[in-house]
Amino acid sequence: MSLSDIQDQHVATRLLRNVIVRGRVPNGLLFYGPAGIGKHATALELAKAINCIESRDDACGVCLSCRKTCSGSHPDVKVIVPSGKTRAINVETVDFMNELAAYRPFEGLWRIFIIED
């Protein structure tokens, strides 16, 4: 899957592709909208495309970086999920994220954190 495979979000995916092609990735992006429209999938595809070695404007889906991001084992792409009854992100997780963000990427071009809900 790649950004071009995201359905019904043509304007958003075109804007994200332009960000990648120009090499001007902002420090933070907010994907907002109702549940089930593909925010998480789009964020993962953007992470793949940013760190993809083979393609310039989208994820190839074949290179090692893309495959690691798909499987959830890429060391530079972290998905932070709220936990517990309150569905909050605890302080230890935020401290861990801040500590990792201070370092250079391990394998990829960028270190990416996807924070869910």
C-alpha cells in the first residue's frame, strides 16, 4: 500500500506528496476527522514514504524500510497508543518519546512518532 492507495482523500494525499517531494516535512502534522476515515493508515503510509529509499514521492512498498514500517519493526517509526482505563498516554511514555526524539534516526531519514487518539 502507498499514499496513492488511500481512498477518498485525494486532496490530502496530494498535499502530503508535495511535502515529501519538496523535502520540507513539518515537525508535526495533525490528522483530524471522524473515526474510520483512514487517519492511522495515512499516517503510516506517510511514514513509509518519508523513509523510503527507493521512491522519491511515495512509498515503494518493496524496500527494507517500507517492509519494516509495515510490520511495525522499523526503529525510527514509533506508534504511541493510549493505555489504561482513562485512555491517556502516561508520563513515562512521553519521557521516552522525548528522549528518542533528541537522537538522530537510527536507520531512516526521519524519526517519526504516530500518536493515536
